[in-house]
Amino acid sequence: MIKIRTLPADAVLDTPANTPSKNEPTNRPHQPIRSYVLRQGRLSPAQARAIDEGQSLVIPYAADLLDVHAAFGRHAPTVVEIGFGMGHATADIAALRTDENFIGIEVHTPGVGSLLKMLAERQLTNVRVIQHDAVEVMTSMIADGSLAGVHVFFPDPWPKKRHHKRRLIQPAFTKLLAQKLQPGGYIHCATDWQEYAEHMLDVLNQESLLVNTATGFATRPAYRTESNFERRGLKLGHGVWDVVFRRA
């Protein structure tokens, strides 16, 4: 039987079950603001099989520091990707940079299955997956000064002003990411939403531990290959913005 690990119920946002009734006590613990909403996505048989067969590449969440060298069986520079979606960029970059370790963090089960399927097909062994909230993973499992890089590609832009508080790239989280970097380590963000790109640039500029590698937005690094969706958007005149900062 295929067993698929489920996520905590408190990861689901904006559902009636999470809305207090008039008779429910209001002094329950404050729930953190999440940058994502869990939706029921279709898990294909191939993705489910990849999850079942790829457990050696999955790291369970634990509120303890991760022994990265033990998890990969080697000492190598380590890069974390937050919100890898269906995992295409993750697999492409891991294939290009086989001398580095990559930890992909994603909450959506179909995306986890998709990435594990690609890793098996391409025989890539330098990627590990954590299916959990990224803020909690970075806070509890990743040691300060341990990362060579952090990738945040196309996070949800939350375009409505009342939802801006849900955006992943915020000052407090940016400081947390910067603290996890080694000196010279980098944060690379990318988005196709111009207002969010400007927000990212402003937030990262304000972090004293980081220095911009460009004057404003960066040229897309060669390792971040264009997706089909991105290429179609560029042909239609849509923009994509990259922001790359390094730990001072």
C-alpha cells in the first residue's frame, strides 16, 4: 500500500473550519500567518509511486538541527530551495551542479511526487526533500552560517493589498535567511510580478547582512533555466525579475 505523509491541519488557511464560531473561545493560541494555502491537488499514480519509492530522499520535519552531512552522506556546499513547485528548476539545477547538495522545501504533495519522479528518472542523488512549512524548517532545522545559497523562485505574489502580509519575502524572514548563509552565500529570488519584484528588492536592500550583487535587479543567472511558462510570458512581453544578494 502506498503511504503518503499528510501535513498538519494548521497549515490550511482561510477555511471555515479555521474560523471561530460566535460561541467558540477566542483565547486560543495565535496562529501564524502562512504564505501559502493548501489546496487539494490531483496526485497522479506516477507521483504517488515516486513518493512511495523515493523515501530515502525525503527528510521528515523535526524541531532539531539537521545533520546535513549525514543526510547526504558527504560534505558539500548546500543550497535550500523554498517552494519548488513541481520541481523542474530544482532538478535542472541539481543536474548542472552535481558537486552541491540541494534541499527542496515544498508543502504540496503533487509537487513532491513530481520532483521525486524526476530525480529517479534522471538518477540524481544530490537532492533531499522536506515537505513542511519553510519558516519552521529554516528556524528549527537549518544551522546558522551553514548554507551556500537560498533559492526562492516565483513565490505566490499575493497581489491584493490586504494579502501582502502573506508574502514570503518579508523583513523578518529575510533576516532569518541571511543568518543561515555562510559569508559569501547568496539569496536568489525570482518573480514575474513586477510590484512583488520591487518589494523583494526593497526588503533585501534593507537587510544589513546582505549586499546586492547588481545595481538593482540582476541578470538571470545561467543556472536558473527558463520554464516553458516563462518563455511564453516573455514572448508576450511579460517581465521576469531576478534579485541576487550575498551575505556580507
